[in-house]
Amino acid sequence: MAARVPGGLTGELAGELADELNGGPSSEPSRGLSSEPGDRPSDRLSHRPAAAVRQLTRRFGDRTVLDRLDLEIAGGEFVALLGRSGSGKSTLLRALAGLDQEIDGSLTVAGSVAVAFQEPRLVPWKRVRANVALGLGGPDPLDRADTALAEVGLAERSGAWPLTLSGGEAQRASLARALVREPSLLLLDEPFSALDALTRITMHGLVLELWAAHRPAVLLVTHDVDEALLLADRVLVLDAGRVAHETVITTPRPRHRDHPDLIALRATLLAALGVSPEGTT
Ligand SMILES: Nc1ncnc2c1ncn2[C@@H]1O[C@H](COP(=O)(O)OP(=O)(O)OP(=O)(O)O)[C@@H](O)[C@H]1O
């Protein structure tokens, strides 16, 4: 069965940015399915899922990385995805982003998708503002880029060259580039893992602010159980190609990592990952 992939990202990113972002031409730039009216964030009260994945399978040679995986993400929901290294987290994210067409099963994303990667992937020869606006359709892309940069606290660095940004600033710019596309699904692939601990805490606060203001559905890939517990409505653990464990977190935000609910959930998640609380397997 062929996968159905929406055109929101493929139109904006896969065509013009994928070569820059992924170091090579995308295998199939666009399948031409466009965002439907009614998929904008303000229309999401219909509770239509932001993403629905059914029986998704991805093989690399004779290795099956995703194996008939089912997943649904509600509009506006914040989902974190954990899993051991090599469990297929990035593979799933790339499929949702429309960057991988070699998949079996069905995959439906309502509206547009934007991605922020572990490395900010800014084009070094374009100023920050132009990076954020890169591939952006519609009117006044540079003005909209500036608005997004202000929202992530980077207004003053809008005219800077990417190489002059700190790691945290570059990751803010990457978030602005995702945000300016007003995605109904925001995919975050370990966006904070290369940052120092203090910057990471600041970025957690920023992401929650942006999420509250724009309310996209979020799928955050992370290795950090605490990050998942602090941010997400629901935490999934990927194992053997499928969602092997699911934890719903109802603790109100802002959350403190020492909250008794989170301490209990941390132990559950570590067990689901096959890791003892002391960190040994
Ligand atoms: N293009 C590719 N060709 C061959 N194998 C691949 C390709 N992309 C991914 N894989 C393999 O698929 C498996 C899952 O990779 P993936 O990057 O999705 O894992 P991950 O859970 O994101 O890992 P990590 O936590 O280390 O980032 C790995 O074994 C990887 O080597």
C-alpha cells in the first residue's frame, strides 16, 4: 500500500530546503497533495488527528526498522518519542515529514508540517532572517521571519550570519524557521541534545511558550526521559519497530522534575526502555 503524505512540508521544505537540510536531493520532492482548508490551527477544534499512521513499515535492505507501526497524534497534542538508539525514531519522524517515500502503510498528516533537527542546519551564506524565510511562500516572507525571530527572542540577531550564533541562538533560529510556517504538526528531532544544561532548560520553557501560543501538535524525539516528562502530554517508547509503551502525563505545567507523579512515571519509562534507574541495563 502506498503511503499518503501531505504536501505542506514537501512544498515548502522538501523542494527548496531538503537539499540544504539533508545534504542531498530528496528522492521525490513533492507528491502534490496540498494542505486542505480547515487545517489551520484555529480550525483544530474538530479534534481531527494531526497525524495518523497505520501499519507503517520501513525496511533498510533486509532489516525492518518500523514494523506495522500504528500512531495517532491529536491536534494540539504534545507527544514525546523515546527509544533506544537505532530503534527508528528519526526514521518515523522523517516519514511523517514527507522526507522518506520508501515506506509501506498509510500516513496522513492534516495540514502543514515543519521540522527542527538536532543540528540547526542553517545555510551559512544567508543571514539568519533569510534562513528563516527560505522557501517560505506567501506575502512578506522576510517580515514574517522577523516576527518569528522576535518570538523566539532573536530579534536582534536577525541580520547576523549563522556562524556568529551561539548553539542556543542557532537552535532558536531553527525553531523560528519551523514556527514561521505555522505548522499544524511540529516535528522536533532531538533539538536540545547538543545544548548545555542551562540553555536546554531555557529552551524547554521557550518551546512550551511557543506551543501554548500556536498550539501545533508536536512530536519530540528525545533520549532524555526528564525532557519528555517535563514537556509532553503523552510519552511513547519505540521498540522492535512499534510503539511498545505509552504513558499519559496529566501533571499540570510548569512541571518540576521532583514532582511525585513524575518520579513514578520516570521509573515506569526507564523500565520500558530497559534501563534501571541507576542507568545500568
Ligand atoms: N538510509 C539508511 N540506510 C540504511 N539504514 C538506515 C538508514 N537510515 C536509518 N537506518 C538504520 O535504521 C535504524 C534506525 O535508525 P534511526 O536513525 O531511525 O534510529 P533512532 O532511533 O533515531 O536512533 P538514535 O537514537 O541513535 O538517533 C538504524 O539501525 C539505522 O542504522
